[in-house]
Amino acid sequence: MEGTEKKRFEIPKPVSVGDLIDVTIESEGGQGDGIAKVESFVVFVKGVKKGDKCKIKITEVKRTYALGERHGDADSGEKPECESSEECDECCCCG
């Protein structure tokens, strides 16, 4: 039986890098990041506040949490304005 049981952190994550997901920010972390949950999996999002409903893009997935960037308003399909003077195809707004 030893070695056949999966550790909790080896369970497949409900998000992958590049996923676009509509979330509601449930709370704020100690460093000001918004905290959302996708199937009970924590996602930290910079630049959002508790209660915000937004579309996020997953940028990094760790063992116990993921990082995401705001990618517009939930269900609207709108993207935030790019901070660059031209579309860059690399930032959260253009890519």
C-alpha cells in the first residue's frame, strides 16, 4: 500500500497557466492582493479588492495556490486598457 496513495499536493489543480476564469474576489491578503477561490483552490490576484467580479488570467501555479492577473470584467469580455503606448502581445491586457 505504501507509495500508492497520492499526497494531497499531487492532486491535479483546477487551474493551469494561461487559463482565463471569471471570479469574485472573496477577501484580501495581508499584502493587499485579492483572494479568489476556484474549486476551493486559492488564487492571489494583484490590483483587485474584495467584492470585485473580474476575469483573471492564471500566470503561475504552485503546489497550494496560484497567481493571476486581472484581465477585464467578469462576463463582459472587456480588457483593461494597456499601460503600454502600443499593443505589446505580452502583458495581461494585450496577450
